[in-house]
Amino acid sequence: MKYYQKPKRTFEKSGPVIPDQSFHVYLDNVTNTDNEDIRTMIDKGRYFTIFAPRQSGKTTFFSNFCSLLEKDPLYIPILLSFQTCQKLSSTEFYEMIHTNIKEQITQRLEMLKCIELDDVINCFNEYCITSHYSFYKLFKNLNKIIHQKKIVIFIDEFDGIPLSELEDFLMVLRDLYQDYKRTQKKALYSVGLVGIRNIAKLVVGGVSPFNIADQVNLPMFSFTNIKDLYNQYTRETNQPFSDEAVQLIFEQTCGQPWLVNRLGTILTVNIKPKTTDMILPEDVDIAMNHLLMENNAHFDNLYEKAILYKETFIDIYDQNIDYDPYDMGQSWLKQYGLIKEMNGKAMIANPVYRKFFAKRSKQNFSKTVQPNVNENENKPLIFICHAKEDKDIQQPNDLIQQLQQGINKLSLNSQEKEYINLQISILETQLKSSQKHSSVFKAVMETIYQLIKNSADNDLMDVMDQIIEK
């Protein structure tokens, strides 16, 4: 008889997966449109982009891939992240790049006992990266020094690049690719940009600066991936998942990594904890209800994004809509993981998401005012869209606290409170942001007003008026 054993690892639900701390699987079929995998593209010296929704495994995939690539002494994999760069000055941004690239390249060459190490260090000291042009000069000179190694740069969270540097940085990567495309012995051999936007289709100043890159879609977990993930848990605990339970999870999540991991936690911690009893389909049904009723950042994020294109989203939810990749609403909803294309139709990404929005009545969802979006201007890299005439909004936090306290005293149902709390969260985000947009602010305040106007007292309405006046 087997006894329950406490697992050494957990199901990860935030951030990159660390293999010795979390259950993990390697994704299959990560390919470009020519069905070439990442390693093949790198061996060919290709530049490529991967875009996928948040919490879909991008960072984990490339972290694992870099570890695998390090086993080949021919390659020098460099992993950068622009996640915290959006508010950096140009000087700070390029200083960060210089420091990270220099450190990773020199450490790798030192480990490989490369004879060019001293020359490379001197090159970095002579050609400090202070701009896009100095980035170009550095690698132009590294190409003259490093002949037996191939540098591969992966840039995670590329969407976080300072907007002021977006065009020039992409153009300099394009120039390096074009100038050395026919040269085999070059230091900068391959570049991969990872983000939530389709960078290859990005148009800046009337041109597409990175359309030389292969486009790669990151797939969801397959049934085999999910089974493997749960089998890792079984091997550590002796608690099995039935094939029927795994199949049901696959069907309901369509392999969305965060949902798969979160359900794994709920099933083993909340539904059948510390036991060797098998996880069955009926347990999955209970876990699904638990998931749909809990408050979590994943669903909050989905809801905020659905609001911005709510008319398109409601049409897709209710009707048989053809998928149109050039429709702005569909394109953004797809990039953020809310919808997918299947057999030429636009569909909600998975049954779990569909059930989540089913629990939010169309009436209440429609009450949420959609911010004004100007189709002819570039969106900020956060998902809150803005209008051209936006002005800065200054609002003290104590008024927001008074608003929250007043709303908590109202006799509202749980759904209404949930919607209001979401709006207040957006409002707080605006207050903390360096780019405050009046159209979003007004839309949020109007939504709150519509929900509380029949039950709010004079004091609460006075707080609303003070916020609006500010």
C-alpha cells in the first residue's frame, strides 16, 4: 500500500517556473510558419519574434531554452528582460543593456576559456552602449573579434521598452541582420524578441522596422503536456489523476498554462488534500466552480481587457463571428488571450473563460463604460487605451479611500461590488501611472456612478463630486 508523501514542488501560478521548485513541462511544436523549431532558426542565424498572452509560459520557455543552449559550447546565450524599463531614461536603458550583455558574455567566455576574452573585455570598455548607434558599433567590432562563438540574444518582455527607443532599437537590430545576413562568422548570430504584441507587424513612423523576423506562436499545453505535469505530482505524492480527469481539464482549459496549474493546486490542496485518493472528473467539476468563484489577478486582468473592446467581445461571445485578423478589436483580444481563431471563426479562448464571463451577466458587463479609443494613434504598452486630448489627472489617495469606504457600506450584491472594486483598481492604477488619461478616468467614474446612484447617500456623492472636480 502506498502512502501520501508531501510534494517537494508546487504548481506555479506566477512568474517563471523554477524546475526544482515547481512542476514543469517542455513545450512541443514551438515553430515558425515554415515548421522550423527554435533551435533550427538559431542554427540558421534567424531573427524571430514570439508573442503570446501573459501567464502563458513565455519566460519559462526561454529560460529553459537558454539552459539547453548553454550545453553547446558554440553558443553564448544572452537573456535580457525589458519588464521594468518602460520608465527609464534613454541613458538608463542603454546602461542596463550594456551592463547585462557585458556580464553575460564575459562570464560565458570565461567559463569556456575562450582565448578572445581579454579582447572582448577591452571592446566593451572602448565601446560602451549609450545609444542605439553605439549598440551597433559594439557588435560591429565584436564581429571582428569573436569568430568561433555565436551570440544569441533573447529579449523577454520586449513590450516594456521605453517608447522613445522603440523605433531606433528595432531599426538597429534590422540593420545588424541585413548587414551580416550573408556572413557566417559573426558574433551576433541570432535574436529573439518575446512579448505580448506582434512585433513583426509593428509599424512605426510609416515603416515596419522588424519585418525581417520569423513569427513564432507559443502553443498552449497539449494533453500530453498536462498529463506529464500531473504525473510529476503523482510521482512525488502517490496521488494519481485519472485519465478522464486530465482529459476534462484539457477540454475545459484548452491547455492554458495558468489555468492548468491553478486547477492542479485547487484539486490537490482544496478538494482532495494529503491523500492518495485518485483525482476524478467529479473533482474537476468542483475545482472548476471553486476557480470561477475565487478572486485572482488572472481573471481581473482578463476582465479589464474585455472591457476595452466589450462590444467586439460580446459579439464573439453571443454570435457566430468570422475571425478577421485586421479587425482591431479581435486582434487585441487575441493577443491578450481572450479569444482564438478556430476554423475561420473568432471564439472565446477556452470554456473556462466562457464560464467566467457567463457568471458576469451581460447587463452588468454592458454597464461598464468603454474608454474612447482612437484607432489612428499608437496604444500605450499598458492595455488602458487613451484619446488624443487626454490631460493629466491629479487626485489624492485619501479621496479614493473615502470612496471605497463609502461603497463598502452600501447594500450592493456581490457582483456589483466586484465590478466597482475593479473600477476603483483601474482608478488607482491611473493615479499611480506617470501617464494619466482623462478619458479612462471619466469612463471609470461614470461606471461607478451608474452602479451606486440609487443607493449612495449625500456624503458619498460629495466624494464622487470632489474626485470629478479634481
